Amino acid sequence: MAKVYFKTFGCRSNLYDTQVMISNLKNHEIVANEIEADTIIINSCTVTNKADREVRGYTRKYSSEGKKVLFTGCGVKHSGENLFNNGLVNGVFAHSHKENIDDFLSSENRVFLPKERVNKHIDTTLLPRVVGKVRAFIKIQEGCNFACSYCIIPSVRGSARSFSEAHILDQIKILEQSGVTEVILTGTNIGSYGLDTKTHIATLIQKIHDISGILRIRLGSLEPSQIDSAFLEILELNKLERHLHIALQHTSESMLKIMNRKNTFERDLELFNAIASKGFSLGTDYIVGHYGETKELFDEAICNLEKLPLTHIHPFIYSPRFGTKSAKNELKLAQVKGDVAKERLRKITAIVQRKNLAFRQNLKKPLSVLIEGKKAIKERDSSYFVGLDEYFNKMILPIKDGLDLKGKWVSVDKYEIAGQYNVGLSYSVMQG
């Protein structure tokens, strides 16, 4: 039986897509590393130039070592043909072909399917389990209808379309039976869920909340312009995590217009303050160094960033993507030097880290943590149990002899705040 290793780059949607492929394997054995594998399946990411370089480098490395390589994911459109024609991969297939993975692995012929099988494809696979995980990513939609000037993803993921409510609920119930107690709703743009099926993400969350074995519901990235009164009403649900990730991308009004964003800072500030007042931590995505980001506009952005009740940030340095409006730069906007962009990245990161520390210091309450497993903490020169609390902050717990906490929920009533995580000092197990 041939041995297969899956290498996933990029976002939560890709992680889910890899699980879909794993669930469709029939005649092959999954292995834990590249060394053991006969075939490596690369689920690629193309969101930045750095992502492309990492994927290409990984592909060349294992192709040169004689591994059979199959290539799929968001990088197919821009890199697939070149990799195939240069003999670096044995197969290339677009997103909508991934449920046929077993056929591709069994074929003696090279496979080249860079175009989607059908428009607006939605997977039909129900995952029987999630390999090696105690929580599960649940894809609820695919694609994006936004036209942000810097973003390549709509061209590789397509327009927004929703999984049926019945499919999503069936999937969660199956995973609940396998021991999953936390689900993370994911997709390209989850706030678009239901636009094409005349339903709403708030209705879906309420129905997931009613599934008894699911103890926590986490949400992927939301767009501020899509958060409406119906969504705000479900924030009171006790199983919903006390953290939301809302993608602002910038805090300068001029930059938001350059980036063709639908949000405005004035509305974002009002929204964030309203949600924070309900006791939520808040995260965001943020791009620095986009064309046109002058010192004056960045200073304005910093001033505005300080006003937001942010606790988490996923910052990027702008990376021109071929074919996007930003990359064409028809307005001849000034470019930002690399060292300047790096300094801006460090500055916004430091601001939000400071806010996160203050948030954790002010909590003064027990925290509910799902333990994901053990991890070596380098600066402490030891391994700890690791999990996330309801505010999306990392908690580490000392390992005690004979005690395995993986997959357990613990209530941590005493903890030390240390850098970018908390250290549990006293806790009790909430469920077996």
C-alpha cells in the first residue's frame, strides 16, 4: 500500500480541504512525515509572494529527492502549469477535483486538471473524523464577492457560495460523536454565508449552539461591513467564544479607499466598542506597506489603532499579487521601502501586544481551556500542556506524571500572566 503525506500551506480553509482529501483516501496509507512517504500531496497557498516562494521551494526539495508530488490548492492557477511542465510534480488539480484524490494517486499517468470541474463547486464529503485534532474546522462557505484591490483570493476561490445548513449540521453531529467538542466555522468569507441560500450565519450559529455535545463555537475571520443586528443578537449565546476576529486591514480612511475596502474607520470604531462592551476580545488582520501608505497616513492609522479595543492582530507586509488592481498601480502611488514596512509592522504589533497584556491583566476570572496537547516551550526549557481560553489567549499547564489532559476541558482559576501566554497554577478538569 502506497504511503502518502499531506503538506498544507495557508489558511483554515486549506486545513479543511486537506481533511476532505484524507477522508476520500481508500487504497493508501497516511504517514506522519515526508521521509516515510512515497507520495506528497501539497495543498498550496498563494495569498502572498512569500507563500508562493515557500510552496515552490518545498515542491523542488521533495521532487529532487525522488518523491512523487501532487499539487493542489490556491497556487494551482499561478504556479501549477509551470511546475507540471518542468517535471517538478506528477499531478496538478484544482479545488473542485480534490474529492477524486484516490483516483489521482492510483493512476499511472500524470494528471493535469488546472481548471475547476464546475463553477461554484461545493464539496459533498462528510468527514468521519478529524485526524489528530481535538477541535474541528467546519467549512460553511467557499469564495468571496469582495473586490479588495490587493487580494488574489476571489480569483482562485471563486464567488461566494454556501454549504447547505443540513450538510453543516450533519457534519458537526458526526464529529460530535467522534469526540469533538469545539468547532471553528471557517470559509473564504464566512460573513457571506447564506446570501445565496436566503439564510443567515446567525441562524446557523444558533442551531449549532443547540447541539448538546458541542461546548464551544469559534468563528473564522469576519468582515466588519457584514456584521448586522441579527449577528449582534447571538453574541449572548454562552457557547460562543468570547473572541471575534474582524478583518479591518487598515485604520486610515484614505488607505481603506485605496484598498477598495467596504469598511470605514468611524463605523469600525463604533462596532468594536459595542462588541468589546459585551466582554469580547477582538482581533484583526492588518496590512502595512501598501502602495500609497505615506508617513502621514500611517501616523493617522496609528492614532486610530490606539483608539480600538484590540487584543489580537495578524499583520502582513503588503505583497503585490499579479493581476490585482493594487499590483497594476495605475495611480502611480508611492511604494513603501522594505525596511520602513518592517518597522511599521513591528510598531502595530507592539501596540496590540500591549493591549492584549492589559486585557489579560484586567480579567480577574477563571478561564475555560480546551487542551490541545503537549508542546515544548523554548523559553521555559520544558514541555507543557497547551490550549486556548475563551478569549483566544494561549494557556500552558505544567505536565504532571500520569495525567493526560489532551482533549479535556479545564477551568483555570489561578494563573500567572507571562508574556504572550498565561501559565496555569491551579485548575480543575471540567469533563472527561
